[in-house]
Amino acid sequence: MLDRSCIEAIDPLLEILDGKWTLPLLLELFVGTKRFGELRRKLHPISPKTLTDRLRCAGGEGDYNAYAVPRCAPARRI
């Protein structure tokens, strides 16, 4: 029989992994840094809303660091 403290220790992990796309998303993030579009391609057919929700859920737990990557503006033709 499991000790009550073991169950209490696992409970937060189960809350993080709750959801259809959470585990595949975390596996992709453990491989390395990814942009939002890269994650969408790797996790096809995940919807943008679901991906955003899962990222916010995992990020709220402190499982990964999200930051904005500046984009280079396209060169203007003269």
C-alpha cells in the first residue's frame, strides 16, 4: 500500500500533466528551445488556443521559461 505522503507528492505532477497535449509539449520543450510555430508544427494537429493554454498552464507552475524572441524586420526594397 502506498504511503499517503507519496500520493501527496505525486499530486502536483499529475495536475501539471493533466490534458491531452501536455506531455508531448513538455517532451518537445525538454529537447531544446522552440518558437511557438515550431511547437505547432511538431505537435500537429494541436490548435493555437490549446497550445497557448498548455504553455500557460505549464509556465504557471514554473516548469519552463517563456520569453519573447525579437524578430528581424524584413529588408525594405527601395
